[in-house]
Amino acid sequence: MKNQIAMIRNIDLKLVLTRVHATPDLHDRAKWHTSRGILSVNNQKFMNWSTGTGGGGAIDLLIHLHQCDFKTATSWLCQNFSIITTLPLSHPPSSTHHRLILPQRDDQHLQQVISYLNISRRIPLAIIQNLIASKSLYADQNANAVFLLLGKEKQIKGAELRGTSHIRWVGMAKGSRKDIGCFYVKNPNPHKMILCESAIDALSFFSMNPDWVCVSTSGANPNPAWLPLFIAKGFEIHCGFDADQTGDTIANKMISRYPSIKRLRPIQHDWNDQLRLLPITF
């Protein structure tokens, strides 16, 4: 079991930083811009000059970036790096969960969020406005786009966060339960469903295919707890994870578990990349 944890800890820090959408510095290859400030990376060591803290290994790095515990970090790394997803964790996820703490809403930053989604990400303005009106999307004090995860009877189970500044990053609200809630967008009476890795990708696919229900799994996850409920309802479900090794591996795991699910692979790396190649019509 020590060997398993060692394998997780030894995942290349630059791969982890790329996966969480940190941005490499243009002038210094050792520096990365993250949601927690500027990090310097030297092999498997990192130092955050903004907070004066550092550490070593992928687990420490993810704990630092996501402000989560050891079990959450190892679970996330297993889910997001296919080379170790088949390994059992020596520290299984706890049955207890932290209380959900949603970011405070701040409408002063709402226009920045709208502009980011509409101009930078090419999401149609009407879709953004509908999300805001339904209270599924808002801006927080750091000008992050906050996409709410909904569970049964539309109860809020968490939030997916997306930075809207020049520093690209994604995160989750503390205490989010993406195992029992998800962000989704739909029009009435859809019959087809696609599962995407992020809220941005779900919105991007919906922009191109408004007759589908588009769901974010908030990361590549082969078996969300809510998935069997949608299968039982008779939806034609497609796995639309990213066109990379992780997306393909996790999609194959999902399909092997649920053979009725089909793979729908984006032509570009992800659905937002594909949307942004279309002519501007809005």
C-alpha cells in the first residue's frame, strides 16, 4: 500500500498543474500561475511565494491548491490520472463529509463573469442569462463563475468554480458533493444526454445541441452515484469526456460498467474548443 501512495505522490507536478488549468509563466519555466498564487516548481518540489508555503509531491500540491484533505486529494488524483485509477486506495474516502460552504455572491463581478463566458468562451448570452435567472450561476467575491450542483428536488449539493481572469483555473466549493449532485443545462423534454468534464464543456455542447440535456461530472468520473437514475429513466446517454488519454480511459471504464452508454468524443480537445471554432452568430 505504501507503494501505491508513492505512485500517486510521484505524478509529475506539471501534469497536475495542467490538469487544474494552472498557467505556465511566459518568462520563467519554473513558475506557474494558480488560484492560490504563483508557484515555483523544481522537479517534485513546489513553493508558493504568495503564501510562503511549499511541499513535495502531487498529493501535497493538490491539498495546497484545492484546500482539501489527504483522502480527497488521493481520490482526485486517482480519478484524473489513468495510470493509477485501478489501484485501491490505502486511505479510502471517508463516509463523513464537510459542511458545504458556498462562495458569497457578489453581483459587482457579474458582468465580468458574463463577459468571460460570452466573449472568451463563446457561450450564447441567452443561455447565460437563463442560468442567472434560474440562480444556477452567479459571481463570487473573486469574480469566479459559480455553477451550482443540484441533487434531488434541486437541492444544492455543491458548486463548480471557474476563474474568469487571465489566470485560468477550476475548483470546487468546500464540501461539494459531486457524487450526489451535478451541474446541468437543458430545454424541456430532452431524450439525449451527454456527460462532460466541466460546466463550461456542458454549456458549450448545449450551445451546439440545445435539444440535449448536458451534464458536468466536475472532472472525469466513471461512476457518479446519480448516473444509474438517468439510465433507468431511459435517456440515450453519451460520454463526452475530453479527447485525451484520461478522457478516453475514464470513458472506457464508464462504458464497461454501463454498456448502454456510448462514447461521443469531441473533434477538438474539448467541447469548448470545438464551439470556439464555429462562426460567431451571437
